[in-house]
Amino acid sequence: MRFFKLFYFLFLSTLLYSDCLIDYSVMYVIAKNEKHSQRDVGYPYLISFNNKEDAGRARSELKLNWLDSRTVDCGGLLTCKSNLLSINAMRIKNLDLGAYQINQKSFNFRDADEFFVLKKSYENACSIVYLHYVETKKWNWQTIARYHSKTGSLNQAYAMNLEEKYSRLSAH
């Protein structure tokens, strides 16, 4: 419990020094939605495969620290960068990376720090949400849920999940 409080404090203080046009509570519920069930909100050292076949190939060819059938815990920035290079060398790019699980195929930053350093991941996720607002000219849960998917059913499910988490957060 003490570790959780310390991590939560570090997560909050990191985000407070970032430039973001999106309300922190919205960004927090996205981070909460994107977290792995075995890691705390904001844990940045994750690589998740979006394709079962890609995950299977990586599992058979690379020695990685698997949390489940699709997610790897790198444990640190340098290991994440090394793991990502090895995975990308296999021509696998459909990956969700870092605390905000930003898709590499959609947002292929030159520097992997953009995914695995919490402050940078937060700023990038914030920019992605804001760009969806600029595109739609609407501020609602469906616009925010475009962060996850623009596909109708996936967007709707994600929007409902965000709204539920936000309601619970607001109730405290």
C-alpha cells in the first residue's frame, strides 16, 4: 500500500509539470483504462501486442518478460528500448506502448522515450485526445474514446468505460 501511495504521488507530480489542454481527471481515467491489471496506473514499461500471431512469433523468438498472452513488462527504459528494437526488427509495429498504451503503428515517434517516459507519454496522449477534439469539434465521451478507436462499437464500449471510471472518480 505504501508503494502505491508513493507511485501515485510521483504520477501526479509528474503530470502537474506537463503542458496539457485536457483536464487531468480525463487523462487519469484514460491512464486507468489503459493500465495492465497487474501494474499500477501510470506504469510506463509495457509493450502490448495487438495481433495474436505477432505475439506468438515474438514469444517463440525473443526472451521477454510476459505478463500475459499479449503484454510484456520491460522493467525499465533501456530494456523497453531494446525490446522494442528487437520486436520491430521482426517487422512487428502494431504495438501499444507505455503507460498510455499509444499505438506505435499510428504514432511512430523517432525516440522510444516518447512511449516509455511517463511525462512524454502523458503529453503525447494529451495531444492525441486534443487532436480528436479539434477534428470533431465536439467534447464528449465518444470524442475522448477516439483515443482508443474510431470504430463505432469499440469507441462506444471504451466511452462507456471511461464515463463509468470518471463517475467513480468524481464521486470521491
